Amino acid sequence: MYFKKILLAIVLIGLAIAAYFAYFVYSAMFVSNTKFNNEEAYIYISTSATYNDVRADLEPLLKDIKSFDALASRKKYIANIKGGKYRIEKDMTNNDIINSIRSNNVPVRVSFNNQNSMEQLASRIAGQIEADSTSLVNVFNNVDFMEQNGFSQPTALGMYLPNSYEFFWNTSAEEFRAKMLTEYGKFWNDSRLGKARSMGLNPYEVVTMASIVQEESKQKSEQSRIAGVYVNRLKNDWPLQADPTLKFAAYKLPKYKNTIIRRVLNEHKAIDSPYNTYKNAGLPPGLIVMPDISAIDAVLNYETHGYFYFAADARKPGFHKFAKTLSQHNQNARDYQRYLSNQGIRR
């Protein structure tokens, strides 16, 4: 009889332990453990993160961090942290959360436009992925990479086509650059390459011309016409005489640092620079800005016409008057210079 009582006690204790364990497992795995009110929350896990880093990000979002710790240990997540952006939905269980942050890395959209230096581009991208601006600048300016892929310092910015792209947040600087090279290759398909060849230009030269076109006009409706003017000048061995290239050259000089040139003067035309298209024939060595894709396509699909000149239209700001003869152009230019003087714009 005494032995039976002991055996019964052992069985009851065992059942109690089993029940507690079952309750713990149920609570840890299958009971909602979120405490935020929004439908979802996101955490960003860096590539070098430890479990303590992840835990610190999760703690404000969870009701019971200790139950999460226990399940994370049991499922061996603690030793298998993966970087990325992860979504946690309202009312998720610990088990759901661990499954999500283990394998459901959420892509992010990375966008940039008109960043006109590698430093500006790096700063813009660093705010959208894990890679910091210093590592991005170093990778962007890597001379070996440029040479291996046919770029030079003046043309390298043209590899980064302004658009919106999908990346994982934990993308490295090298991975970002590699994706941009791939996108550049996709952009320069057979059709675009054929159009460039028919113009007697390579892709770097097309992008350089596009950068000038974009600086001349933000009006997409007239960019192909402006491109046609420059094509006519190149075909006839005329200098481009593009004012935006003078500004670009001027801003490289200490004299014009922290200034805004609103009126191109003879002093700018005298600047000794390969970007001075009044002094030097042909295209400058590289981009003066990062052109939009629309500007590149405007060059590739330039308008065929007989214009060799254009000047800003004082009566229609943002647009231009086009001319076939120098005398007609001089009249258009005088009208605009008069407008600038009336506005008190001297420099």
C-alpha cells in the first residue's frame, strides 16, 4: 500500500511537470506576444548583430521578452542571426516572430536622382541600406573597378542610372555597386547601343551629352530638340558652346566656390578647363551632372532639324528659342540678356 502511494505521487508530480511544460511550450510558441497597436512593425538587424542587439530591438515590441529568449534558445536562433529588414505583425507568436526574422528578409526600394558627385550619391544611398557613406565612396572610386569595366573618373558617375531599385537592406557597398553595373548593362541594350553607334558616339559620350542637355533644360518636351542642336554642331565640327559646361568648370575654381552663377559672362568663357566647350571642340571628358534616363533617351532619339543655336526664352521661362542662323540667334540672345538686366541679374 505504501509503495502504491509513492508511485501515485510520482505519477502526479510527473503529470504536473508535464502540464507545466506543455503550458510553457504553448505560451512560448502559440500565444500572441506583441504589444504594439499598429498592424506591423519593422526591425533592422545589422550584418554584425549579436542576439543581444536583436533582443534590444525586440524588447519594446514584446509583452514577454523572457519567453522569447527561451524559445529563441531552443530553436537555436541565438547562434544564427541574419542581417536584414524584418516585419513583425500584430499578434504574432514568439514562434512566428522567430520564423520571420530568421528567413523573411524584406526588400527595400532604393531611389536616387541627380546626385552630382560620388559623395552625394553615397550619402543618399547610405540612408537607405546598411552600407555607410564612407564604404560606398571608397567602392565607387575604386580605380581598378573603373578600369576593368571601361570607366574613368570623369565618366564613372554615369554607371549609376537614377531610378528606383529593389535591394535587401543589409546590402554591402560592393553588392550595391555590382547591382548598379548589372542595371547599367541592361539599360544599354542592343537598341540603345545601335542608336549610339549611328551617332558616332559610345555610351559614355551619350551620357555626357545627356548631362549637358539636362542642365540646359528640365523640360522633357524640348530635350530631344536641344540634343539635335548639339548633334548638328558635332557633325559640323563646331564647338558646343554649352553654358552649363562653363559653370561646371567655374565651380571647380576657388574663385567661384559657394557662389551661384546666374549669368554666363566673358570671364567664364576664358576659363582654362577641358570642360570649357567654348575653347575646346567636341564633348567634355565626362558628365557635368547625373542625367535622368529621360535625358539619355532624348539624346539617343534626338530631333533631326536645322537648328544650330538656342537661347532661353524670356517670355516663357524654362523654355528656349531655337535658331538656324547666327543673326537670328543673336537677336534671341539679346532679348534674354535684356531680360536679365531688367531683373537686376548681373552675374
